[in-house]
Amino acid sequence: MPFVTQNLDINSLFPTPLVVLLLGSDDGANDRLKARILAQAESHPSVLKSNRGGWQSDTDFTEWAGPDGAAMLALAGEVATKISAVQTADGFAPAAFAWKTNAWANINRAGNTNDMHTHAGAYWSGVYYVDDGGVEVGGALELMDPRGVTPMMYAPLVRMGIKGCLTAGGSETFQPKTGNMVLFPAWLFHAVQPYTGDAVRISVAFNLCV
């Protein structure tokens, strides 16, 4: 044979991060945060943005979050700092600045969903799941390929058979559990699929801005 493969090196260029972590607490912080959000929903009407049904607070969560909500958002800022870098004359340096934060709470019941959208004016966006409302009850976070349908235009039935590439041109989903926090670029189109549980799914969405 004139040619023999000696090395196959596959690299993922221009990846889009989805950061997932699980926050642990043994002092009832989630229960207190849930009670605070439910009380806020009783006394304040829902705003209407991307949400279809359910209740969504205004972007003033930081004003009424209490110590548990403040601690959760502070941790989100710490994570964002760890995964961010700032360009300098010598290359890149770790981020070392305070993030500007805005946040809002969400309560979804059966059939409630969120349309596809982005968060303009922010660098990182994220969600903390206070109560998942049950397992296997829909409500997955859906994240769209930022390239749109371009990777599927020429041959829709053909896929790049490489880890992380099979959904090119489509979307990925993340099914949350209580205590999960996710962070992703604020420009990434995302939606929430319909929640189908009998309880309520409670979350706090936030933006981290420079």
C-alpha cells in the first residue's frame, strides 16, 4: 500500500462550554430559598418574557434573595471567575474582577415552558435548580447549536461520527436535578422544554456581566 495511517488526531475546534456542577447543602438552604420564592410569587405578579405559563419574577432577585440566594449567586460568580480569562499583552491571565449580577426566579407547573432566547448584555448566563419537581418529568434545558442549521444543510442524514459532533446543527438537552447549577455563554440560544410533573419546578436564572 502506498499510504499507511500512522496517526489519527481529532481535535474539537471552537467548543461551546456547558458547565455543570452540583451544590451540596445540609442546613436546609434549598428549602428556605424555595419558601422565599413561593412567597414572592404570592405577592408579586409574573412578568412575561420567554416564559409561557408559570411564574417569573422581575430581575430583582438580588434584592429579596436573602442570605441563601446571595450565597448561591456568590458561588456562581466564583465559578465564572475560575472559567474565565482576560487577554493581556503576554497572553491570557485569570479573570480577577467582580461580576455584575442580575437574576430572577422561575416557577413552572405542568405544561409550562420557555421559548428559545438568548441573554443580551451578559457574558455568562446560568440556572440554579432549587427544586426539580420530580425526576423524568420533562422541563429539560435545551441548548441550540450556535451555528444554526448550517451543519445539516448539505446532507441532513449524515453526521460527523465524533464525540460531541453528532448533534451538529441541532440541539442538546440537559435534564436538571435539585442542586444543579449550569453556566453557559449568554449568547447561546436556549429554551426550556415543557415541564410535565405534578409538583412545581423552581429555579433561579442569572446573568454575569463585566
